[in-house]
Amino acid sequence: MNTLAIEATQRDPLSVSCDLLVVDWVQGAKRPLGAALILDKALDGALTQLIESRAFQGKLGERLVFPTFGKLKARHIAVIGVGKKESVDADALRRLGGFVVRTAREHKASSIVIAPSSVMSDKLDARTATQALVEGTRLSAYHFHAFKGLQHKKEDPTHQLKRLQVIASDGRMLKAMQEGIERGQILAEATILARDLVNTPSSDMTPQQLADQAMKLAVKGSGITCKVLDQKTMERLGMRAALAVARGSMHPPVGVHLIYRPKQSKKSIAVVGKAVTFDSGGLSIKPADGMMTMKIDMAGAAAVVGLFKALAVLKPNVTVHGIFLAVENMPSGSAYRPGDIVAAMDGTTIEVLNTDAEGRVTLADALTYATQQKPDLIVDLATLTGACVSALGEDIAGLFSNNEGLSQRLLTASVETGESLWRLPLHKPYIPQIRSKIADIKNIGTGGSGGGAITAALFLHTFVNDIPWAHLDIAGPSYAERETRPDQPYGASGYGVRLLMRFVQALGK
Ligand code: BES
Ligand code: ZN
Ligand code: ZN
């Protein structure tokens, strides 16, 4: 639950009572600037002295925290480095937000005032900077405690961050900051929704429960409608591939088609998410270690749901279809088997050689359904392959696309939102690795070594025909076993929500 109130104010930083007053420091600055200068004066030059004596440089995340002993209204002051001036971008500010939260936690501060002194420049306007700062703060302060029990409540008197104020130096900046705060909060909340869905254990996030979460967004005034495809409808539509994957589970599959349709629409896009609520591997069962985190296998769909939460408020001029076919991949007497051949919705026959390569089998039908909506372009997000994690590690998603312009736009959005993305090739010479002797296509690549993320992408490519399409393999960055950056605590990341929103907004301009 969000109990953190964030606001911009034009007050004098010295007159605001708070637990922690934060000023930023650009690396290499010789003298305090802006708010830092005001503070330094109020403390008779103590700030400058401290910075000199501690050899504080202002590297990104470097921190100097000291008590004010009642000399100021703030209980503590933190000087936090933002790095060299030329490298201060939105992502640095997002990280700064993370360091602010970390400092607050260490000093049990529940009210914070940030007095930005020098980070806002021509390159980084006050709105963008404040938006990034707010995103970083909200996303770092996130905890998933829905399942913490009584014991936790007894033991853990965790301090709560309650209030954050950002100081503006004039009226124009105040307005820009207010806009930044609003956007930052909307995007952080949408990301947090995706995180919550992914963090929820599979027993409480069945295909139906995931669909229910999407349905909740289709309320009056949102511009969103939601069609739910129950098992019967999926059968009628011929989604035999997705149905095959679902067959081993006691939970029936559920398809979801969200539509955001603004009055004026420049373009239309379909966003498709992998929605395997639990991936045991099926009969090609995973080893215990590999299964431990497989509740996250619906992170693509969670990003779609998060995106729609933001669309409803930010209302870009683009029609967006959000599509996912939610299934659970389980072994049982009714499960699909290695060697089975299933005919996908578009008629392509798939030889299933490994039931653990289930994502692409469900996406085959989801992508066919997406192409039938005749969008200008399709983007899918899927926790698709361990191979992509081997190639790019846990921070970076893989991008595959049949379209240069689309790739560039996604890469640009990713730089702006700090969600790392790297293009990998749709290498055609590997197509024979997924050709089947007895069906049209196989669901795993054989006869080569490595390149598993590529053959998976080539498989998906079969189902989008010539529509400009991009596939994001998010197996790495959707979940973090440990904090990877200050605004990415343990657990689900909500990867893709802000990236997609940024991309859609640029498309509508
Ligand atoms: N859901 C997994 C991929 C995955 C792995 C996601 C690690 C997140 C973290 C996917 O369904 C899978 O099992 N892929 C197999 C494919 C293989 C059988 C061709 C894999 O990557 O091993
Ligand atoms: Zn799998
Ligand atoms: Zn999977």
C-alpha cells in the first residue's frame, strides 16, 4: 500500500522540519551550490569543511550524513553524490532516489526533504528529473509484504517512509516538479502492480486470478475494455497450442484481451505477454532448483497489466491491445507429452519435443490472435529462455525484431527508463534447427549448440507474418535474487512497464 505522500514546495529548505534533508552534489564541484550553499552558510561553513576533510568527491551514490544537533530544523543532513555533471541523466536521478531511501532507512527517517541544488540543467529539465527521482524513491521503498504474518509484525518495528518533499526554487520549477511527481507516481504505481502480481505465489495467482487482475482495470472513464476468453472460447477460436500446455493443470486456461482505445488514435499496437502462472516444466520436469522461482513466468503478462494501469491515466493517442493466454504448466496424466504434435490456431503444426519450452507454444496462439487485431505493430514480452540469461545476464533483456525502426524506438525508450535492453539477431541460418521432420516446426532447436534465445525468437517469428514485431526476452531482468541497483530490491522488478509506456507515448506524438 502506498502511504508515502510526495509533494513539491517552494519553501526555504532551512524552514522545513524533517528527519532528513538531502542535497545532491555533482562530482568534482569545488564549492557548494544552490541549496547546499544555503545550508553551508547556516552551518558556518561546516559543510565545506566536512567535504574537504572526508575527501568527499560526489561519485554517484557516495554519501555524507551528519546530525544537525538542533542547529537546523532538519534532524540529519545527507549530501549525496550524483556523479559527473555530463553523466547526470534520468537514470542517475532514479538511482539517487534509491540512495535517498537507503539513507532514510539507515537513519530511521520518515520525513524527507530533497533540495536539489545542481542536478537540473538544460539537459535534464526539472520535470524529467523529478519524475525520475520519484520513480527511484517509490520503487526502492517497495516491499512485498502481503504474506508477512503475525511474527513479522511482532518482531519488526520497521520504520515507514511517510512524507517526501522536493524543494523548488521558483514558481516555474514548482509547476514542472508537480508534473514530474505526478507522472513518476503513476509509473511507479503501475510498475508496483506488475511487481505484486509477479511476487504473488502461483497458488494465489492462477490463470483466473491473473485474468481477474486485468479485468479490474476496465472501469468507467479508463478508456479500457477487457474481453475474457474462457476455455470454451479458446477452444472455439482454435487455440489448440495454448490449450495443450494448460492440459496438465487443474486450473483451466484463461485468455485476456484488454483494449485501450482513445478518441483520437494515431497508431495501434498489440502488446502480448507470456502468462505461465507456474512453470514446472511439465513432463519434461525441471530440477528443483530451476523450479524455485517459476512463479515469475507470467512477468510478461504482468507488464501488460501494469502498462494498462498507466494507460488509463496517461491516456496517449495510441490504440493498445493487451493480450495474454494464462496457463499453468504442470505434469499429470492429462498433460501434453514430449513427441505430441499440436496444431496451433493459424494451422501451423508444432512437434513438442520438450514440454518445458511451453512459453513459445502458448505465445504461438497469442501472437496469431494479436495479428488478427490488425495492429500496426506487435511487441511481446516473455520470460522465455534461460539461454537469454546466459547471454546477457540478469540485468538485460534481449530484443529480437524484424523491423529496424521499431528496434531503435524500443532501445531509445529503454535508455530513457533505465530498463536495459540489448538487440540480438534473428539469425535466419538457424531456422533449420527448429524444422521438424514430421510437423511444420519443433518447439526446441536441435542440431546446433547454443543460441537457444535465438531459436526461440525464430519460432515466435513464424506466427507474426510480416507485421513489424519485437520480442523482448525478459527472463533475466524480471526478477532479482538480490538487490541489483538501489531501485530494484529483492524480488520482481516490474521490468517493461515503464519502457512500454515510454514507447507508446513516443508513438502517439
Ligand atoms: N520459463 C522458462 C525460462 C526461464 C528460465 C525464465 C529462467 C526465467 C528464468 C522457459 O519456459 C523454459 O523452461 N525454457 C527452457 C527452454 C528449453 C527447454 C529449450 C530453458 O530455457 O531451459
Ligand atoms: Zn519452461
Ligand atoms: Zn516458462
